[in-house]
Amino acid sequence: MTKEAAGAFSLADLPLRPDLRGRVPYGAPQIDVPVRLNTNENPYPPSPSLVADLAEAVRQSAAGLNRYPDRDAVALRTDLAAYLGHGLTTERVWAANGSNEVLQQILQAFGGPGRSALGFEPSYSMHPIITAGSATEWIEGAREEDFGLDPDKAVATIEEHRPDIVFLTSPNNPTGTALAPDVIARVVAAAPGMVVVDEAYFEFARTGTPSALTLLPAHPRLIVTRTMSKAFAMAGTRLGYLGAHPAVIDALLLVRLPYHLSTLTQAAARVALAHRAELLGTVDALRAERDATVGWLRAQGLRVADSDANFVLFGCFPDRHAIWEGLLRRGVLIRETGPAGWLRVSIGTTEEMAAFRAALEEVL
């Protein structure tokens, strides 16, 4: 009897790429509990009027689903450019299935075997995972004690390794730390290749925080990525996008799959952009809840990272898993991620955050 017939065949028996062996897939725990605060979602669902407009857009699109979608998503990119501002036009904007596909396309175009990508950790854990998937070498730089980035040290790291791609994240996940434009400009000036600034949580940044989009006119090798999953409360739509020089878009067209954005995805994203005043109307409430959570956690004697995102990193615990489990037993799910001893809580509704505080008080 063969090994396959005996049912003993496993991943280890497949001719997997050697550099992928031993790795684990990305994912946050999906546990059905009353309060889920572990994936940085916007807790406020779309309004009935938005749902109705989405349904109508899908209804109209359904009549043409026998045809392929707009391969280059021109109308959607035009709407995204209008939203982003900063003088961006359709030719300077690109969109894909979530910001992760955007990042994957960047690595396909500018990374690959024999090339490298550098990130400053702790940061978004998908950056090294997507990098590995594209057979690009990952180089781990370091953040400061306060999770910020020292520009002199960052430049020195770039000059030492000469990476083809540099990842910056502002606000940073999982710490919530925003980067000043002069720090980003120093990195872009030092980098020999592309610089990607991941702004997935930018809309939650404190008022007056400038976007890296302001730097695009002077830096054609800079890419600024965004998503509709967070502030737009459209995580289920799977729509990520970027602003860059038109030449960068030309490069991404070489690696994108044909018709990668479905007709329904494009329609839903355009409806969301038309309703952006409503969808982004929850941002101020989430900011206020975030700042209140930071203050409350510090009042409990805990260390808390300053946050410009819709989540808060706090610690430090000798056994953070015990804290995480204690909260889970009380119906509250947060994320066990980031540096050793730290935990991350997404900002939910007022009621959800009250439940989190009550549960943490019991656990502590």
C-alpha cells in the first residue's frame, strides 16, 4: 500500500520550495465570542441606505456578469484619486484585492530571487510573509524602544544592506506609531530601490498628521498604500489601493493577473467611496475611544504605546498568554501579537470597550 493510500501523505511529502518549509500561514484566531477585538475592524456596520445602494449597484452589475470586468478598473481608480487628493490622477493610482495583493504585486515587480526587502520590526507581520512568498530575501531592521524610527539608524541599516524594497508602516501595526514625513524622506533618499509606506490606518491618525502622499511629487520610487478595510468599514469588500508615479503603475501592470478585480468588487468600492462621509463619520468616535483606552490602561499601571491607529498595544506581562486566555474566558478576544509581553486590543464600540475594561480588571 502506498503512503498516499495509507492516508499518511502530508505537506512534508510535497515538493514544496525549501524556503517555505517550516513556515506557518498568517491568520488571527477566529473564535465566536461576544466581543471580538483582535482584527482591527471598524465595529460599525454600513447603514441601511448604504446597504440599499450596494444592493442596487450589484443588481445593475449582475446583468453583465457574463462579461469580464474592466481589466484596469479605470472608473474606480478615478474615484480613488479624487478621494486621495494631493494632485493624484487615475494614472497615479492602482487597486487590487486588499492591500495585501497590492503589496504582493509590488514584490512581484521589484523583488524576487536574488533581491531583498527590508522592514523595521515590530511591524506588520504580513510584510515578511508576502516577501517570502515572492522568493525575496527578508531583512529585519529594528525600531526604537518607543517603537519609533531613528532616521540616522534607519539610513545606516539601508546603507549596510542595500535592499531593493524598504517597507515603512505609518501608523505602524501592531504599535500604532506614526512616522514624521522627514523620517520617510530620509529613508527614500537613502534607499537604492523602492520605498513602500503602508498607510492602512492613516485615517485614524491624529488631526494634522501628514500623509506620505505629500512626498510623492519629489520621489518617483515612493509608493503609498491604503485600504478600505479599516476606516471605511469595508473589510469584506477586499479593496486595497496605492498612490505612486505613473511608471510604478506601468510596472504593476506587468505582474497583475488579468481581470484581478471583479465587477462586483469594483461596484461595491465605488458605492463606498460615494458614501465616504458616512463611512468615515465613525473615525472621530473611534479616535476618542482609542485615546480613552490609552488613558485607562495607563491608569492601571500598564505600559501603553502611543497610538495613531484604531488599536492599542499594551503590556508588559510575564505571561501574556495567561492574560489573553483570561480575557477569552470572559468572552473578550484580543490579539496576542507584537513584542514579547505585549498584547493588542482593537477599538470597538463603547459597549465593547466597557466589556474589555471590565474583563481586564478581573484578569489583572
